[in-house]
Amino acid sequence: MGESAILGLRDRTQPNGIQGESPMIDNHVYLEHVSSNKTEALFVALMLLSLLLFAWRVMSTSIEAWGIIFFCLFAFFLFYSLNYRTLLIRLDAEALQLKFGLFMWRIPLRNIQACFPDKTTLWRIGGAGIHFTPLQGRYRAMFNFLEHPRLVVALKVKKGPVQDIAFSTRSPDVVMHLIQEGSLERGDSAA
């Protein structure tokens, strides 16, 4: 990535690279930890509701089908509330890396065809977390929260069936500029 873009961002951060909610830039690496109070509240509320429904079924009858279903929902939302708490965005001279708990996706900058803001509504996406869906004739992986804007990275070469990757960021203009600049430095075009 260009030294000018990195230096411009360093000027806006403290020596440790952190200023409140600002992303960290150091040694030509962009790091951003994205979290969402709304998303976390939703997952915790669904987890607690499922736990209460499970307890109600166990106390009113023995463990039966509904009790098992409520327990499975509780386990599912417990996993979601722990795993999808923070999205880590790491961008260096070689690749963009997205990490959501146990799940990580690495995109070499040379495989990025374009980067642009995502205008897809949350209703179409289906919520927060990691989702896969066909969208406008392309298959997309999404790492997103209920709040924060999203960027889409179009891949030159598919990774499995995935042609686009969308992700939430608090700094879409900065991240988009760094991705485009990193791809341009390699002699590629990222629009």
C-alpha cells in the first residue's frame, strides 16, 4: 500500500494507532475491530428467550420435542452471541482478511476486481453474522452487522462459488481507498 495513504491515516491516530473508535494503522497494516451493540443485544435477547422457553418446557413437562428445540435455539444463539461479537478487518500490502470469531476469509489484493459501497437492504441480507446468497446474478458471502455501512469486494477469480464478499466497516471510505490503492500498486484495476 502506498506510503502516502498510510501516513495520512497515521496523522489521525495516536502513537499506538488507536483514537477512540478509530482503526489502527501501523507498519503498513490497517486493523479495524467492528462491533455492534444492536447486533449483540439481538443475539443475547434471542439466547435468553430460548433459555427461558426451554426452562418453561422442562418445568411444566418433562423434556420433549419443544424443550429440545428451545435448547437447540439457545445453543445456536449462544454461539452467535459469542462468535459474532467482533469482526476483525486486517488489510496489508498482500491481502484483505476478515475474521468473525472462528471464521476467517483471506482475499489476496491481486484477486480484487472492484470495491464499492453495498446498497443492499438488511431485509434482503437476512440479518447479521455470516450469510451466503445469490445477488444480482453473483454469489455473495457477507460478514455484516445490523448497523455500520458495508463494502463489497468483487473477485476476479471465484473462491468456490463466491464471486463477491461484503463486510461491515465503520470507515468505508478509508477501507475502499486502501483496497483500491493496494490493487492499483500491483498494476491491477480496482474501481
